[in-house]
Amino acid sequence: QAKAVNRGRFSFFSEEMNSMAQERLALEGALRDALRGGDFELHYQPQIHLRDHRLHGVEALARWPHPQLGNISPGRFIPIAEESGLIGELGKWALEEACFQLSDWRRRGIKVPSISVNLSATNFHDLELPQFVSDLLQRYSLSPTDLTLEITETVLMDTNPSTNQTIAAVHALGVPLAMDDFGTGYSSLGYLRKLPVGELKLDQSFVRDMVKDEAVSALTNAVIRIGESLKLIVVAEGVEDADQYELLIKQGCDVAQGYYFSRPLTADNLEIWIRDFMAGKENPG
Ligand code: C2E
Ligand code: MG
Ligand code: MG
Ligand code: MG
């Protein structure tokens, strides 16, 4: 009797798992096709200097508009890309697309100072990454500081033997590195001494709570002081309102990005945004 129940339950779970696994597999296949078929897009979010309202650059964020399923969020497709080994390809695609877009903007006189591209730890396992980046810069007539590579703390905890070498080689090219989601990982502050990062991105979870929670604003202040003393640019992520904006100015943060300034935009809409932004600077108020 018990056996029959268990058997029934077992087959119930296995069916459910089966369908989850199948959905996952289908999505993985669709992701591979989308990547190779050119269906992915990059959207661009402006980053603004708090001191003088100059445009610092834009962050490129991958978007997957799926014909049947609608927009699939990075929160959904990045983990699948990581697990299926497609994340390396996604990062390289984003690098090329960003370089193409920047060169196109330059050619047409649209002043985007630089583009930040998110890379996975996996991209740094690839000893050919530095050459890949260097070739792109050449092909699109860009200089190393036209790009910034965003890495997360997982890159630093990575035990893959190629990682240190790849990071050093990218740094040797003169391409700046940014530490994304700073403060959320597990690693110690010690690596900031060893790693050639030029930028710290204060994680949006801190920015979200900094106005309503004094302990959090003490933390954001501490991160900004660390950035200041190590001469790193601190970029606050996820700035959504004027209170956060003003507190970040008060704490001396360098750069901010978030919905308060703009959502991530298509390339065309970013152009419009930049025109308005420049016009606003010429005629303030
Ligand atoms: P991230 O690099 O930390 O990017 C910031 C995320 O915050 C983006 O989410 C952005 O749309 C969102 N954001 C910006 N301003 C605000 C705001 O004011 N409020 C809130 N609540 N959110 C804001 P998104 O585009 O969904 O991307 C999520 C993550 O996916 C990224 O986090 C990044 O880790 C990853 N990702 C995106 N594109 C790529 C890519 O091309 N390659 C890799 N490896 N990862 C990517
Ligand atoms: Mg990022
Ligand atoms: Mg981030
Ligand atoms: Mg984040």
C-alpha cells in the first residue's frame, strides 16, 4: 500500500521535474538560437557625474525580446546562459555590439564618452579575451578607455588558473575594469589592493535603503570613502528618487545611474535622451 503511494508520488514529482527540465531545455535552445540569430539587443543606461552633470558613460544591458514569450528578463536568461555555457558567447556578442554602436555614434557626432559591458567570470577563463577585445578596438577605431568591463566579485573568488592572467592582460591593454554590485559578494576588501579596478559600483540594494536606514547610509558613506582614498570612481546603481540623489551628492559619490535619470534605453532612444540632456545643459532651468 505505502509502496504504491510512494510510487505514485515519485512519478508525480518526476513528471513535474521533467516538465520544468523540458521548459528549461527549450529556453536554452531558444537562447542559443537567439544569440546566433542576432535576436538579442543591448539597451543603454546613462551614468551621470553628480558634481557637474557631465555624462560619464552608458552601461550596456542585454535584452531578449522573444517573439512568443515577450521580453525575457536578464534575471531569467543570465542563469540559463551561465549554466549552459552560453554566457561566454553572450559576453563576447555584447562586447562587439557595444563597440559597433559606439563607433556608429562617434561617426554621427553623438557624444557618448564610453560604454560599460557586463562580463561573466566565465569570460575571464578565456585566455583569448584580451586579444578579442584588442581586435574589436582596432576594428572599430576605439581607444581602450572607450570601454569599461564590469566584473563581479565572483570573478575574484574564481579559482580558474586563467583568470588572473586574463585580468592582467585586459588591464595591460588599458581597458578599465569596474567592480559591479560592490558590497554584496563574499570576498574581502583585500582584493581591491591587488586588482586593477578603476571603478566601484555601489550595489543598488544599498542605494534603495540608504535614505530610510541610517546603518545603510553609514555603509554607502564608507564605500564612498574607500573609493575616494583608493582614487576609484564610485558609481551608485539604482538611483530612483531625489532623496537618494541628494544624499549621494552629500556623501560625495562621483557618478550615479538609475531610473531617476533614465531607464535603460534602445540605441535610438538613447540618442534622443542625449540630445535633450545636452540641450538642458545649454539652457539650464
Ligand atoms: P547589473 O549589471 O548590476 O545591472 C543593473 C541592473 O539594474 C539592470 O537590470 C538595470 O536595468 C537595473 N536598474 C537600473 N536602474 C535601476 C533603478 O533605478 N531601479 C531598479 N530597481 N533597477 C535599476 P537588468 O538589465 O535586468 O540586468 C540584470 C543583471 O543581468 C545585470 O545587473 C547584470 O549582472 C546582468 N546582465 C545584463 N546584461 C548582461 C550581459 O550582457 N552580460 C552579462 N554577463 N550579464 C548581463
Ligand atoms: Mg553591471
Ligand atoms: Mg550592478
Ligand atoms: Mg545588480
